[in-house]
Amino acid sequence: MRDLAIVMRVLLMEKKDILLSILFGFIAGITAVGLFSSSGYLISKSALAPPIYTLIILVSVVKLLGIISAISRYGERYFSHRATFTMLSYLRVSFYERLEPKAPRIFQKYRSGDLLARIVGDVETLQNFFLRVFYPPIVIILVCLCTFLFTAYYSIYIAMILIIGLILTVFIVPTLFALKQRNINRNVRLMRGKLSTDATEFLYGFRDLKMYQQLKRKEEELYQSSDRYIQEQEKDGIHQLFSEAVNTFVSLFVSWVVLLVGAYLVSDGQLDGIFLAMLVMISLTVFENTSSMAAFSSHLEDSRQAATRLESVVGKESLEKGKKHQMEQLSLHDAPSIEIKNITFTFPGESDSTLKNISALFPKGSKTAIVGPSGSGKSTIMQLLLRIYLPDQGEICFNGKPVRRLAEESIWENTNVILQANHFFYGTIRDNLCIAKDNLADEEMLKVLEKVKLQHFSLDHQVLEKGENLSGGQKQRLAIARAMLKNAPIWLLDEPTSSMDALTESVINHHLFQQAKNDTFILISHRLTGLERMDQIIVMEKGVVVEKGTFNELMDKKGYFYEMKQIEKSVFLSE
């Protein structure tokens, strides 16, 4: 319930619509009771042949109550749905605000299909929280209390029967079904997440499955996931229908008891017979209002689990459109110095440390290469510099400011980043370059395309989703073009030219170094060509720094770097 309390705080931001929903809901409910009770009294009174003006007054009251009930019911629906849609917008905005800084590392914990199911399905589920969970019990209790006070004036016994019926249909029956509903809803969500995950993997891996003749096996697994999800949905539907049937049976049974007890009281002279039909109609109408409570347990459990799943993704404060922690901004006018002080880091859920007691200094405007075999921790350093993760021990400082106190966005704003795998959006070359910064002129983009050897592409050249119509080298060159257009004072490049031929790589590196001559430049690479121009080279293996120095210093030392260089030369010569 703690997770739902967070949703409640978001909901209560719309106090006006909530109060209006409850007010109109109460008016609609109480006028419906008044309408049917007046109808019952009118039928009984008509049998006694009263004066015509009495019937005119009663008929007018019935018509007036009918009009008021219809108008108030419309008002209830209007304000309750407006409150719901506003609440959903608050939830989405606050959820995405909290999800955004976690996005670079969120896929280490959640598979994309499951994450999509949470983001879409669970947020949508919470639309039922206000409409089906929050305000209906309030309206029902208010209507029932007024009805009981009115009924008690005619018969305290019938009023007590109605109270018992209310307790049964509003509290006891929904609670009993809620206990079983918890497991059913959990299974539905698990199966929905699994189906989303399997469908996502099937679509992403379709080409590979086709090439390895494993498409049929994966299709069967997808069908099995779909069947299991349908089975759980059927269980959920059957359980809800059974809950509604039991609640309806209890309410009708209570109405029969009201009729029998009322008939006995009339025969015993304790109740005027003209009011019997009115009391029975009151019973039928007031318990008609409680029929929504049959699905209360299902919607409550749905909302609780949806809030819990969302909270587990982004943290317990995620759904609040509340205060953000005040973080310092990294404001740079020129290149900064960056220092790594004895950092140790282990990825969440892993036992072995990826980085162990790493220290390094990247002076202002320096050019540094971090090299080493795959898995040595080079890319992890880049993730820590970008504050995607924080080190377990030690500190990283930009111009002396600890990265823990800096806002992620301010670091990213001042950094040109090229990853091993860069994303490209469906659209045009222009669309994919324009994300570098605002108000880019076509001339600027064309000049940069020429520098990265993509001048044969026009800015209107079509780019498919994830850059599927681009080669590996073209993707890297387009990513470099974006970084050059951004032109921030920090450069973090992770294997930026690994898919390029040597000639193209040499030309692009020349332009990169020319543009970044006054910037702090950090290159991560497993290739050792072109490192002679670097101010320093940091050599890593198994998460530790094994050597540091300039290219000539490391070659003269004839240590680990020298051996790597000789191996690389022998590989190229053998080719």
C-alpha cells in the first residue's frame, strides 16, 4: 500500500475535480434512491385512489429526481474522467522525469519487453485507481448512510438489515475475493511481461533466427507465452465474473429479506403497508450502487501491483511530481581537467569488481588514449565519467568538483560522446544530425559530412530504424559527425573508428584532432595505431592500470604496451 500512497499524493493534486466528482456522485446516488423510492410510494399511493393533485405532485417529484439524477450522473462522469486523465498525465510526466537519468543503465536490470510492458501497461492500469478504487467507496458510504437514516425513520429493523447488507457487499465479499485476486493479477502481469519480452526478442532477432533455421522453435515459444497469457486472462475474467455474481446474489438476497421482514412488520402492525414497496425499492436501488464494489478487489490489486512494478523501476519517489535534489551544474567555458582518484566499481548484481583502485589525471586540453584488451574495464571508465554509474569507492572530479554532486545533464551537455553502439532514428540524415544541437544550418551539416567522408549522402537521405540501411563504418562516421556538430569541450570516444578502413580512419582522426586541439580528449581503443600524437596512454588489463606514459616512453619501456604493439604488427604483416 505504500506504493499506492505515492499515487494518492499525485491524485490529490487535483482536489477540485475530486471533490466535484464525489459531490456529483453523491447527488446522483441519492437522487436515484429518491427516484425509485418515490416510484414505489407512488405505486402504493395510487392504489388507494388519492386526490389527483397528490398524484400530480408525486409524478412531478419523480420526474424532477430523474432529471437531477441524469444531470448529476453526467457531472460525475465528466469530473471523474477529467481528474483521471490529469492524474495520468502527472504520473507519466513524473515517471519519465525519474526514468530519464536511469535510462542508460536501466537495461542492465530489465529486459526491454518487460520494461515496455511496465511503462505502457502499468501506467494505463492506474487510470482505474480513481475511477474504480478511490472515490466509489466514498460515494457509496455517503449514499448508504443517508439512506439508512431515512429508512430508520420508518423501520429500525429494515435499516439494520441494510447496514448488514452494506457490510457484506462493500467490505466482506470484496475482501475475500481480493485475497485470491492478488495471485491471479500477479500471474497476469508476469505473463504479459514475458509475452512482451518474447515478442520483442522475436522481432529483433528475426533475421538471425531465419539464418540459423531456428525461427519455428522461437515461434512455438512465442505461441506458448501467448497461450499462457490468455489462460491467465481467462482466470482473471472468471474470477471477476464470479465476484460480481456473488455480490449481486448477496444484494438480491438482502432485498428479499427486506421484503419478508417488511411484510411481517406490516402484518404485525409495526409498519404502514403503503411504505413497503418504497422500502423494497430503496433496498434494490442502494445495492445497485454497491455492484461496482464487486470489481473493487480486482482494480485495487491491479493498481497496487502496477504502482509496485513502476516503483521498482525508478524508486520510491518516482511517481511524485515533487522536488528534485539540488545538484550542482557543470558550467564550462573551456576544456576542464578531469581526475580519477582511487576508484573501484562493481556492476550491480555481480560479485567481481570491474575496476580496482584506478587513478588517472586528464589535464585541461590533454589528449589521452585508454587501451587494453576486451573486458579490461575501458568502457566502464567512460560510463563512470558520464555519471551513468557512480563508483563504489573513490572519486571522479571535473575541475575539482566531485561528480557525485554534479547533475548528469550538465555533464552530458558539455561532452561529445561516441559509443560503441550508437542509435539512429527513423527519418533522414538531417534528422539524425539535428539532435546534436538546435538551430543547425544545412551548410554546417554538409561541411561535417564532407569531413567524415559521407559527402555522397544528401541531408534528405532516408535512414531506416536503428540505421539498418547503413553499414557499420557509415554509422560510426555519422556518429562522429554528430559529435563534431555538438562541439563541446570534452570528448569521450569509445572505439569510434573500429569499423573503418585505415585511410578513412586517418582522415577522420586528422579532423577530430584539429577540432579538439584545445579540448580534453579521451579515446578508448583496442587498436594501437595513430597513438603517437597522444599526450598520454593508459594501458589496462583486468580492471587495473598496468602502464602509463607517452607512446615513446611505453615503447622504450618494452612492457605490456610494447608487447601488444608487436602482436598487432605481426597480425597486420601476416595479413
